[in-house]
Amino acid sequence: MKRNEINKKIVLGILFIFPLLVYLFFASGKNNFAKLPVLTSGVSEIRDLDSSSTIQFKDKITILGYWGGSLEEKKAEALNLNEKIYKRFYEFEDFQFVFLVNEAYGTQVEQLKNALKEGVGTDLSKWNFVTLTQETMRTHFSSLQTPLKLNEVASTPYVFIIDKDANLRGRNDDEDQGTVYGFDARSVAQINKKMIDDVKVILAEYRLALKIYNTKR
């Protein structure tokens, strides 16, 4: 057999076998990558604690934050989340941002919204600010069942992914932290390295579930 023919058969063999190996690799890892782990089931609905609220987690994919007191300190965090997460994903129909703030800071909410709109004129229709008492915010935060704490004004830099069944999603095998309950909005590196990927995973999970549902109808 001529050398050129041997080389041709080797190339054809690689072209046939390599895609099969790639498929088997991802198929074998399906259980590891298909879903973002549920860390806490049944996070409290806000309106169960405050009947005046119209916001709900059910049937929504929510980025949840607790900004409690002065929002002037939260501008950098808001800009990070707006640029890296909101603008990337807000066009998904069931996606929303929800931030709980002290009921005394209504004017600062408007100032923060104006800051987010500056420059490119961000569509803030899925940015939701819910004004609550500190006590109600702390009660709600406790339903997440995380080791994280709110500070003296019921605020934290961490934001959380809540799924359509009001479950807290995160990582339970992170190479740096072990269990990741929330993402530090002060850290562009953490948002880029972890949060973007995790939001992609949960959106892909629901898109896949919808696709399977539609094919079975």
C-alpha cells in the first residue's frame, strides 16, 4: 500500500473517530454539567412577607440582591451587574433582577436607575426594586439558608440565582470556595469567571426542558 493511501486512511479515521470521542466525553459528563445544583429549596416569596409586593420568583429566573441601606454605596456593584449580567441576558423572557432596599430610600432608587441609564440608555424594565423594612429583609434573607450575613443596614454585596421554583441555585464543588451560594458583585473577576457561566447554565437548562416539552406535544 502506498504511503499516500496510508496517510489518507489515517486522516479519514481521525475525522470519523474524533467527533465520536467528543460526543462520548460530553455524554458521559451530562449529569455533571446539565444542571446547576439546588442549594436551598423553597426560598420565601416576597409577597408572602409583604402583601403589597407584586414581585414573585415563581416561573422566573431571578438575580436577587439585598441592598438595604444607602444605595450610594451600591452604584459600582449595580454597574458591574448591569454591564456583565443584565445587558447580556435581559432579553430572555423570564429573566429578572430583584433588589430589596430599605423603604426609606425611594429617592436613591431613582438616582441609581438614572445612573444605569446614562450613556447607552439601558432598558431597565427587568430591574425591580422592592422597598421593605429591615426586619422583613432579614426575615427573607434567612430563607436562603446560607452562611452569609447581612450587615447593620441589611445589605450584602452578594447576589443570588433563584430558579423558577423559588430554589437557590449555586455551586457545591467549586475549586476555590467549595460551595458558592452567591456572587460578590464588587468583583468583576468573579462575575466574569463564575456568575456568567452559571446564569448560562440555568438558562440552557430551561431552554432544553422547553424544547423537550414541545417535541413531546
